[in-house]
Amino acid sequence: MSWGTWIDLNAGNDAMKWPYPIRYGQEDAVDVDVLVLGGGIAGCWAAISAAEQGAKVAILERGSILGSGAGTGCDHWQWAITDVPGVSLSAEDFTQALVDNHGGYNNGISRYIQARDGYETLLELEEMGGKVRDTEDTFKGAEFRDEQTKLLFAYDYENRIVMRVWGMTFKRALRSRLRRLGVDIHERVALTGLLTERRGEDATAVVGATGLNVRTGAFNVFTAKATVLCAARPQRIWTYSTELAGSCDLRMPGAMGGGYAAAWRAGTEFAMMEKSIPAGLSINPSAPHGSGHPSNTWYPCTIVDANGKEVPWVDRDGHALETFEERCRPAPGQRFFIKGGGQSSLPHQGLRDYQGPRLTNVDTLVEKGEIELPLYADLPSLPAHERRAIFGLMVGQEAKTKHTYANYTHAGFDPDRDMLLSYQQLIGGGGYGTSAEGAKTVLGFPSIRNAHSGTTGGPVVDWNLRTNLEGLYAAGDGMLGGNDHSHAATTGRYAGRRAAWFARQATARSGSREQIEAEKRRVYGPLQRKDGVHWKELLAGINKTMQAYCGAVKSEGLLRMALEAGEDLKHVVDTELAAVNPHDLANALSVVDILTAGIDIIVPACLARRASSAFLHFSRAEYPAMDPPEWQKFVTIRQEDGVVKQGERPLNLGAPFEENYLAHRPAAPIGA
Amino acid sequence: MSEENVYLSPNPASAARPIAIDPEKCTGCNLCVNVCPADVFVPNPEAGRVPLVLFVDECWYCGPCVDECPHEGAIRLNYPVMWRVPWKRKETGRHYWLGMKNPPPPNDTPPA
Ligand SMILES: Cc1cc2nc3c(=O)[nH]c(=O)nc-3n(C[C@H](O)[C@H](O)[C@H](O)COP(=O)(O)OP(=O)(O)OC[C@H]3O[C@@H](n4cnc5c(N)ncnc54)[C@H](O)[C@@H]3O)c2cc1C
Ligand code: SF4
Ligand code: SF4
């Protein structure tokens, strides 16, 4: 029985009728100064800061503001440097360290903004109602607490570059502020495309966007003087299993790359899109942070083997750490350490300089018979404050993992007495996440990759966080080098302000009717067929294509095959892709966005880099030498009239950071 | 076991049943429906009744549906079988599992 027949069987059954009014093709028009695309962390901050500058602001979000985005919660506020009590580092030095930690392949502009504005942003968040201090004195006397300010820190207790926070309070605080500022909120509207205007020979301006209501199927036309792209980045490019239900991807399923696809079609310049990492444990067998491990949220938890024997910790030089306290201090002679920073398939100086303490490589210990599987996270053995910080605060107060806390404790789990199983043996190596890809990548290495975790590629921005297109700004995960919560917050806040300033000087915009009509034809195309290729089948086809022709080992021949197969998949989109209701249609369009991200952006980016790179986990069979000097640069791509244009940018983007930051800060408010 | 009410039905969309709603406690207010980022639910065609958990395979286990529900215990996240992680009680060496048959009493300690 085909899917279409199944639907026909239900015809006339009122109980099966679509519960929302169907408004296919009907247009809702909105005109504002600043339009924000995506209501996650960056989007909320962009809308708030633009509205605070007096701009008329609209925000569109595929889901709901309160529930959507990777950042409904947050347990670490990373890398706020300037003005943080007790921090002696400068934002300049820290940004340079973060850039070096990635071998130069990071966004120094946005990272400097994060380091410099991060604390100010946190204090604003606190004013809005976010909880950032241990006001109840639960952790009084803990080594990671600043007794005066009651702020709590993580990882490197001497240098305090990461804070522990009550992330589940953040999104609600942001939404209240959005409402109070009168921001025009459009929930259940998925971005489908950007509206553009040609400006002279080769300049394009973004003048708004189009959206699809995922419940009613109505078409939204937004016109705006400035637009801020905050829709995060694409995922599910190499793999997605609905069967593994929610455990497949770290980022939320709704974030499928609509922002990248729309920006690409409009002509936005991207960099680092050739970077992807082995997908590792994307089939994580447990609830979020619901198995024990020694990193991230669970840092620095003790891991023991089947007989209760501790797996030793080592510092960056491989020296065994004797005491628990040493896990939260830099190694002798090291200034500070960064967790969640650079990864590379080969060691390099910038990695070593800032590498933190870690668990000894488990694989080796098992092989030598020194430890016996399974492994457990030994919470009971930790100092009381550490145990409470990990399980009570980090797991218990982050919006997603608070449900892990609730479910586990309800089932009787007691961190004072119980050791949670660790799946470390599945992950391999000494950490959570993977940097395990060998320098010599061999054929047959699993070709399931991901380009959405860690510091990733994306739109290139300048010191206004503006893309190469006039009127288009970008923030958060959905930009070159994006990755984390406070980065999303600070860049959203900064970009929203810049967009509002630009809007003050810009003239009114209107989208061209021709563009709008063409987009409507594209958007509603799959409704012409109720029987055909469903979005899941198309997604699987894309995944397989990417695994086969753009996997761990790449070559000109394979990548050209990917492009050819991609043309075939586009033909499927034009002639076979089917959708039967607005939800189905929205998913179908998202899968088309994944196709754009994979075939149109990632594959040409891989073709453009004709060298292997350890920093980018990038292996080209015909160019085995890793990171030859002439290729130590960003390779950029954009499309113009369907033709891919290549370019390049030097590494160390944005340096010298402070000087550039100040030079781009207006002396007086613009246009006020 | 009934031999009469057997119908054609497709396989479940997902290996998991992420959401469990207690119809006795749910008032059909649809707050969960309207906060869910993925539109996993649709409202019941009959107003005031339990929402339909329709797109189960898109659930992300993020939990705002549970947080928004005004009625304690009306809705909960149901961790699927492959997520039922074990733990070991240190003093006894005994293993416990999420969802086990005779579970230990709940631990009432709230988060920090
Ligand atoms: C469980 C979890 C815990 C985390 N904990 C931490 C932490 O402790 N510290 C930390 O620094 N980072 C953490 N992160 C990462 C952090 O949450 C993200 O880096 C951050 O949310 C990025 O913000 P963003 O606004 O760029 O993207 P998001 O918050 O993902 O928001 C993007 C928004 O765009 C919307 N969107 C996407 N496509 C479309 C479209 N086509 N149309 C309309 N809307 C669209 C999405 O629905 C979403 O709401 C965590 C992530 C997860 C998943
Ligand atoms: S857990 Fe999240 S995705 Fe799943 S139904 Fe609830 S709100 Fe929706
Ligand atoms: S929020 Fe609670 S009471 Fe309201 S419809 Fe959902 S489960 Fe029922």
C-alpha cells in the first residue's frame, strides 16, 4: 500500500482532518526596519537589541520562541573575559589563543566580541530574569565559587574563563523581554528564502524574506531594511535516523539549514564549509548527558572501571595527575586551558598550548588489561560540591537535561550513592566527542560525518557582523566559526544593534513581485503530488549520496559524482517530491535545504580546497600532504547566477582584534 | 484478545514513544502543543481533549511540553527502551535500570 493510498483510505474520516485552517498560497505581509530569522539564542538577542535601539522589529521562528533552538538551556557560559571578577587575561590574548587553538581556522571577529561583550551580556540577561549566581549559597566555600559575586566557574578554576549557570531560566527571560519591547513575533513560520535587490553591477542587497506557516501553509512576505540571519546551521547531511528518536543529533531537529540554503541562493559568501568531522557517537544510546562521562557537563568526573579502579587523568603532556584538584588547574608552565576548543586530526602547537587535563586513553588501558569494562562515572567519590555542581546544577538546571535529572532521580538514582554507566568504550579515546580521526585516513573509514558540531563553517562576516550582502547580518551558530551559547548571545546582541543602525539610514524596501511568485511556485511544488517521494526518502537519498561521494576520503572524481548525483536529486525534487499537509510540506522544504547545504555548498567547498587539512579534518586522496603552507587560508565560495565563485581570506581573521573592534565602534550613536 | 477489531495499520513511525499523556489529568489546554518546537502534537479535533501525539519520530526529548503543562503528572517524557541506562550502587555493587521491574524508591532531592 502506498502512502497516497493510505491517505485516500482516510478520506472522509473527519477525525483525520488537518486540525488547522488550510491557507495555502494566501499572503501575509509584514514590513519592518529589522527582520530577525530564527528565534533561538542569537535571534532573541538580535531582536531585543535592535528593538532597544528603537527599530521596528519582527522575528520569525519555525517552532516557538520558548521551546525552540539548541539553547533552550545552557549549563556553561563560555569565554566571557572582559570585566569578569578575578580574570586577569585580556580579551585580545584570549581570542588569539582560541584562534591558535584551531590552527587559525576560527572567526576572530565574533570570538573577540564574545570575549569582550560576554560578561556585559550576561549581566543584561540577569536583569531580564536569567539566573547566573548562587544566591542561595548552595556552593558556599567551593573552590569554583567567587565568594563575593557568587558566580560559579567551570574547568580551569584559576583562570575562570567559563561559568556555570542556570540555563533553563534564560529562554523565558528573553521571551519576556521580547514581548515587553513589542517585537512582532511570528511563530510556526519557516524561512524559505531571502528577497534580494540588485545594487549596481555585482552588489546585492537583502530586502526581506519569505516564510511558510508550518500549520496553515500560508505564505509570509517580510520586507525589511536590515535582516539578521540567526537560523543556526544545517545538520542531517550525512545521516539521520528517525528510528533512534531524538538521540541522533545534538542540535534540534527543526534546525535543518534553512538559513544557509536561503543565504546561499541570495549570494552570501561562505567559508570553511569543507570542514566536517566523523559523526562519532551520533547514535548516543542515552538521554542527553544521561550517561556518565568525564567532559563537558560532567567535567571533571572520576571514571572507574568494573572493579572500582580509577581511570587515571593526565595533563597535556601526558603526566599523570595525582590529585582531583589538578584536573581544574593548568599544567606546570601553562597559562590556562580551554575545554571545548580546537580539534585536529594531528597535534599542533596551538592545541597543545591550551589543552586541558583529560582521561588517559581508555582504548590503550583496556588493551593492556589495566582496566576492565564497563566503566562508570563515580559521582559518590567526588567532593560534595563537585558532585552537586555536575548532577544537581549542570544536569539538573539545563532545560533539556533537567528532564534527565527528573527521570533518573524519580527512578531512584542517587548521585551520593550511585555510579552511572559510562559508554566511554563506545566513544573511544579519552574524551567525549571525537577527535579520533587518524592522520592517515584510510579507505573504508566510516564516512558518516557531521558539519554541525564544533566550530563550523558558515557565512563570512565583517566587523559589523554583516555578510557580503548589503542589509544581511549573521549571528550565532549560523555563521563562520560559531558554536556556543554565549557566542550566540553576544553576536546576536551585537548584530541586532548594527542592523538597527543600518536601518536608520537605509531607504524603504520592497520585494519584487516576480521573486515572490517564483518562490511561491517553488514552495508549493510538492503539494502537486500526494504520492511520490516523501521527505524521508529524499533525505535518505541525500545522506547516502554524501556518504558515498563526500565522505571521509574525498577526491575530484568522487566530488564530481556527488554533483552529478545531486542534479539527479534536484530532478527528484522537481518531479517527484510529494507532501500532503503543511507540516509535511515544511519538512519537504527543509530537506531541500539540506540538499542545498550538502550538494550546493559543501561539495563545491570540498572541490575548492585542493589540499588535505588536519585542522579541517579534510582528506583529499590526490593531495595527501597535510596543510601545505600555500593552503593555510580560508577558501570561500558563493554563487552568482548559478555559478560558483571562489575566493580566499587569510587566517587569523579579524586580528588585531581590539584595534579593529574599537575602530568599528561608532563614537556617537548613529542617526539618533 | 479480540478477533473482531483488527484493522489495517502501518508500522509505528518510530522505535520510541517519547510522550505519555495521562487522559485523567490532561485538560486538553494545548499548552504543550503550542510550545513544542517540532509540532510533535496536534490539537485533538474535539476541544478539551488530549492532544494527539502525531509526529512522534520528530521528538527531540527537549521537554518544554512537560514544563509548560499546568497539571502535575498529566504529561511526561518516556525514555525509550534503548535509553534505559544502568547504574551501580556503590556500596552493594548492584545494578539498577531506568524502568526496571522493582525500582528503588524515588530520590526526592531537587536540582541545585
Ligand atoms: C542540549 C544542549 C546543551 C547545550 N549546552 C550548551 C552550554 O552549556 N554552553 C554552550 O555554550 N552551548 C551549549 N549548547 C550549544 C548552544 O545551545 C548553541 O550554540 C546555541 O543555542 C546557538 O544559538 P543559535 O541562536 O545560533 O541557534 P539555536 O539556538 O539553535 O536557534 C536557531 C533557531 O532558528 C530556528 N530555525 C532554524 N531554521 C529555521 C527556518 N528555516 N525558519 C525559521 N526558523 C528556523 C530554529 O527553530 C531555532 O529556534 C548546547 C546545545 C544543546 C543542544
Ligand atoms: S519533548 Fe520537545 S520535541 Fe518532544 S514533544 Fe515535548 S516539546 Fe516536543
Ligand atoms: S499541557 Fe498538559 S493539560 Fe494541557 S494539553 Fe498538554 S498534557 Fe494536557
